[in-house]
Amino acid sequence: MLLVTGVNGGLGTLVWERLGGREGVLAGSRTPERVPAGGAARLVDFDRPETLAASFAGVRTLLLISAGAAEDDVVIARHGAAIGAAERAGVGHVVYTSLSGDGDHLPYALAHRWTERRLRASASLRWTVLRNGLYAELLGVIAAPGPDGVIGAPLGDGRVAAVARADLAEVAAAVALDPDAHAGRTYELVGERALGGAEVAGALGAEYRPGRLAEARTALAASGAQDFQVPMLVGTCSAIAHGFLAGPGGPGDLAALLGRPPRPALEVIAGG
Ligand SMILES: NC(=O)c1ccc[n+]([C@@H]2O[C@H](COP(=O)([O-])OP(=O)(O)OC[C@H]3O[C@@H](n4cnc5c(N)ncnc54)[C@H](OP(=O)(O)O)[C@@H]3O)[C@@H](O)[C@H]2O)c1
């Protein structure tokens, strides 16, 4: 049996659209009653480790979708609970959705790298790491024009090799269905062509007037964002602005696993 966690999240929903209804595939969610029809759903809540033995009973492959944005200790406790429970339940293979290697400078990289290390150190699990690049959808949020039609995100002249979330879901679903073919592999799933604020503005008919990181930090803090979200978003902007997320360019693991060129991130953003 294959169990997919987090199916009511953005990525999990797209994975479930591909896998729901297949024989031997289960949905996992903190809210299994909200999983769309098309297969059995189980409670999967890493914040309730005592429930995970039942969640993972009989599961051979676990597609572990990283569990939300939070402080490192919270995310690490979640992922540690999930992997420990998977080991105890006799799961054979964990496919984990991580963060691209070029994201090492991001404030949320540490919990992903901890989880990768935990999987590699497991005495019983086989594993595959899907290192997902920044979602095109997230870039669309970061670089959304204000009511005045101006994009003020502090991205400078920087660019990011953003990826359509649907492409990452397609890869995750395919790998989880055939885990043996990907055992022990770490894939870098970043876009082929990097985008900057000016291109996003051009596609949206907006004007790009990048602000400064300090202005963004102040605005985010005042917006009601949770404390940990402020450095996450400012750090993401800084990494883009200073050229850390531009990707190597050209086809890589993403195209190879999709068997086609990735969807252009600009299309995702311009399509809303
Ligand atoms: N590459 C990027 O640009 C990017 C951007 C944002 C986030 N991420 C990471 O990628 C992950 C998936 O992205 P997404 O778009 O699906 O994020 P999302 O829409 O925020 O969904 C995250 C899902 O994680 C599951 N989750 C959260 N806490 C959990 C817990 N305690 N136990 C079990 N499951 C839990 C939930 O699924 P249920 O509601 O079904 O329980 C939640 O909906 C995120 O969690 C985050 O780690 C990546």
C-alpha cells in the first residue's frame, strides 16, 4: 500500500488528483473527512504521534509531504515522529518532499536537511528525496502587484528558477508509484528558466519597483504574519535578490522525471 500524507494541502491535493481512486493508494490527512472522494483516507497527524501506528499500518511506501511551515523544532518533531512511526510500522520506502539544494541559505532549509539526514541514517527505510524548488505559485504571491499596479517585492535584479506546483505533484506521484526505481536518489526539481520581478511585471501588465528588505520586513510584521513567517519570506526574497535561487538553467532532474519540459512558471503566474 502507498500512503500520501498532507492530501488536503496545496501539493497533496494535486498529488491526490493523480493517485486518488487507484487500488492500494491511501490518502492521509489531519482531516481525512475532507479528502475528496476517490479512495480511502486515514488520519495522519504528526503532532499526535500516538495515532501514527494506526495511520501507517500495512503501508509499504510513504509519500511524506513536508508538514507545513513552522519553527524548526516543530517541523523537526513532526518529521521525526513520522519517520520513527514509519520504521516501527515496517514501512519499506519513504519518498520525502524536501527543498532544493540551492535553498540552503533559506531560513526553513534546516528542517528539510535534518529530515534528509534522518532518512539517510535509518537502518530500515529505503528513501527518495525530492528537493522541490520554489513554487511558481509562491513567487506569484511574493511578486503580486499592489492595488496601484506596482510590484514592490524586494527582489532587486534577482531571478528564481520557480516550478509549477503541479509539476512537482506529477513527479511525486510517479516516484511514489515506482519507488524501487528511485531508491537512494536525491532529485533537484527546479525550473529551467529563472524569472525576475521585471518579467513577472511584464506578464501581469504591472510595474516593477523593487523595495528594500527592511521595508518588506516591516510591512510583513505589520500584516499579521506569524513571527516565524517574517524571516521566512524576507529570507526568500533576499536569496532571490542575491542570485542564490536562479538555478543552473536548462533541463535537469525535473524534465527527466516528467519526460517533458516543465510548465513555464510565468504561465502559472499569469494564469492566476
Ligand atoms: N517549495 C515551495 O515553494 C514551498 C512553498 C510552501 C511550502 N513548501 C513546503 O512544502 C510543503 C507542501 O506544500 P503545500 O503547498 O502543500 O503546503 P500547504 O498547502 O501549506 O500544505 C501543507 C500540508 O501539510 C500537512 N501538515 C501540516 N501539519 C501537519 C501535521 N502536523 N501532520 C501531518 N500533516 C501536516 C497538512 O495536510 P492536511 O491538511 O491534509 O493534514 C497541510 O495542509 C509545505 O508543508 C512546506 O513544507 C514548499
